[in-house]
Amino acid sequence: MKNIVRVRTLVLLLMVFCQSYSQEISNNTNVWLHYSGKNKFSEKLSFTLEATMRYADGFSEKQQWFVRPSVDYQFSKSFTGSVGYTYYDTYVYGEIPMNKITTPEHHGWLQGTFTHNANDLKFTHRLRDENRFVGIAEANSQGEFEISHYEYRNRLRYMFLLNQPLVKKDGKAKIFAVLGDEIFVNVGVMDAETLVQQNRIIGGLGYNFDANHQIQLNYIHQNIWNLKNTIVEHNPTVRISYITNFDWFKKKE
């Protein structure tokens, strides 16, 4: 009898444990429309503006939008440092939404980008330290959710990217391939049940119209874990990027 009670107790404990760590799986087919524009104002100083509109389930649902200005300083041919700000709105989307209402975020961030080459193959390493202020939704007296306050969370992002020219014209890449990965890591977030908050596997093609205008078509497999690790998203994603690069600095003879 005691053994039966012990077994039942063990089974109940295992059920509670498994339930507390069970995950709901969500799959969303995303389309991201992306712009990034760099403007060089001196030999080393530039301003970059990045913006995107993201959709889930094709173009059926809004997923997220952001705007991201930054100031960049080129310390050497291989290393650039940046300081920037990002504003996000993340919407309620998918069959298993992570958010109860549209959620705003403010980010202040520092970034270092290091590049090097092996013949034509270009390697890019990018590390960004994001100081996030995330809107927290709570129910009001009428039972409706609203953003009651902002919570600070720190996140590190590391991206590794390969760029290989496929077709050249006049010695410069016309068509190129990209392949890489970006990992998002929670740093010191006490409520986070996972170290990795997000991961993106990246692969695609790009076309240089000229020195100032470029377009990329990338496939991204996006994985996201919510703070409590109760929901995980596996999102096949198509990203269409338009990239500009203007040098407004005229070097003196």
C-alpha cells in the first residue's frame, strides 16, 4: 500500500513538473519588408537609418515594426562602432500569441562590427548590447489589458555572416550569396527561463544595382522563446531588403 502511495505521489509530481515546463509550439510564415540606409558624412563618421515592417501568416497579420537610427564611427578598415536607439511595436499575432496587446519597446544599444576577408569571401561579426525597456501589459479595473509600466531587460545579439560574390562586373560583385546565424541571449534577466531568447538562421541572395543601391532576398528560420519558456515559435520567414549606401563626404585632394 505504501509503495502504491509513493508511486502515485511520484506520478503526480512528474505531471506537475512536466506541466510547468510544457511548451506550446507556434508556427508562423512571416514576410519582412526591410530597409537600411547608411550615410557617410566624414572619413570615419556616418549615420544609419534602419526600418522594417513584419507580417505573419503571409501578409494576413501585422507582426512587428521598428525604426532604428544609429551613429557609426569607423575606427579602422575592419572595425566599426555604433551607438543607436530602436523603437518597436510587437502585435498580437498567430494562433498562440505571446502578447496580450500591442507591446512597445525602447532600446538603447552599443554595437561593434568586425569584418575580414579570405580572398573573395567576406566574414562579418556583429555584437550588439541592447538595453531594452519592454512594455508590460496588465488588466485594468474593467478587465482590459493596457501597458502599465516598462521593465528593463538586457540582451546580447551576436551575428556571424558570410558574403560570397557569385557574379562580378568590372571587378566588383554584382550578384552575391549570404549565409549566417544570429543568436539573442538574455543577460541578467531574472524571470527568463531560457538563456537564448531568439535565434535566426539566414541564407539568401543579393544584387548590387550600383555602388549606392542593393536588394537582398533572404530566407530566415526564426526561433523565439517567451520569457517563461511556455511558448516557442518556429517561423519560416522571407525577408526582402532594400539597402542604400551614400557617401556625402568629398575627400579633399
